[in-house]
Amino acid sequence: MQINGAKFLTSAATASQFLKPEKPMIAICGKSNSGKSTLINMLANQKRLAKTSAAPGRTRLVNYFDFGAFLLADLPGYGYAAVSRAEKEKWAKTLDAFFAKKEEIAHVFLLSDIRRDPSQDDLQMLTFLNFHTIPFTVIATKCDKLSRMNRIERMRAVANAFGLGADNVLAVSGQTGEGKEALLQKISEILENGAE
Ligand SMILES: Nc1nc2c(ncn2[C@@H]2O[C@H](COP(=O)(O)OP(=O)(O)OP(=O)(O)O)[C@@H](O)[C@H]2O)c(=O)[nH]1
Ligand SMILES: [Mg+2]
């Protein structure tokens, strides 16, 4: 699968602004700073399509991108401690409202830093996706930060912590582009399944 000319579409701050997708939509979720925006830029072959930031908690809106055959929705990162309780509740509501329209979501990529064990928020997200039977894949990000040996060990640990087989976790690096082919392959499969 080739990606050419991915474009930013629009942002939504509240449920009333959510886009009604006219093609398959893949949602990208994960903790703040887990590498969601960086992954989108890697897939788009563009450096600044999605805004990335060393300061966590920056993507506060649902940002939609048109990738030609499909849409990507970059969701606000959860679990960032330094935001106010009111803001956290607002995020939780936005996420709930987003996933309530589950028939509009072809698949979810749940991103988690390969070096860290999943947080309570990640596990809650996993439970939520399972409960609502929304198909998802866990993506272990920032794999460039580890040696090959450590990577294998961490992939097992991440899969285990999520209660998944190691085959259900993809390792990627938004920095080096490792894992990009496998991810594009996964997206092709998602689109093919949706077309059946
Ligand atoms: N080395 C390395 N750094 C990465 C990778 N992906 C993301 N980063 C860095 O991690 C930080 C956060 O990346 P973002 O892509 O902004 O993370 P995010 O999940 O979109 O964060 P929020 O929008 O705050 O939820 C940035 O400093 C990135 O440069 C990766 O694959 N390798
Ligand atoms: Mg982001």
C-alpha cells in the first residue's frame, strides 16, 4: 500500500463537531506522549502533518486526516497527570462520545511506549475496546530506543501485560520508520476486511 498526499481534514473539540466518516476510519489512541502524532507523520511521509511535542498532552482535539483510502483520527492522549481534573473529565467525555459511534470506527491502534508497561489508563482502554467489541491492534512505539535483544523481551512483556499474544503487537519507530511496512500491511488487511 502506498500513501501519497495525506491531508489534514479538520479538528473536533466536542462530539457535535465529530466528522461523519465517508470512508473507513482508523482511530489512534494512547497515553499522552506515546507517539500518536509521530506515527501519523511517519505513515504520511510528512514531518509536520500532525503536530508533535516533547511536552505531553498537546493534542487536545480529535484531529482527522485523509489518507486517501482511509481516514485517521488522532485522539487526545490520556493519562497526563499535570492537567486539571475538569480537563481530564472533558477528555474522558470526548473519548467516550467518540467510541460510542463504534460503527464508524474500522479499527483502533492503541499505542504504548515499548519501554514501559501499560498504565492503568491503557488497561482501561483495552477493557473498553474489548467490552464494545471494537477491533484493535497494540502498537509498541519508539522501538529505536532499544537494542534488538531488548526489543524482543519488551515486546513479550507488553503483549503479556495487555493479555495478548506477541503476534498482536507491532513494534514501530516513528523516528527510523521501522515497522512501517508491517503497519501498512495491517492497514491493507483492515480495509480488505471492511470491504467484505
Ligand atoms: N526516539 C523516538 N521518539 C519518538 C518516537 N515517537 C515519538 N517520539 C517522541 O516522543 C514525543 C511525543 O511524541 P508525539 O508524537 O507528540 O506523542 P503523542 O502521543 O501525539 O502525544 P500527545 O499528543 O501529547 O498525546 C516527541 O518528543 C517525539 O519526538 C519514536 O518512534 N522514537
Ligand atoms: Mg499528539
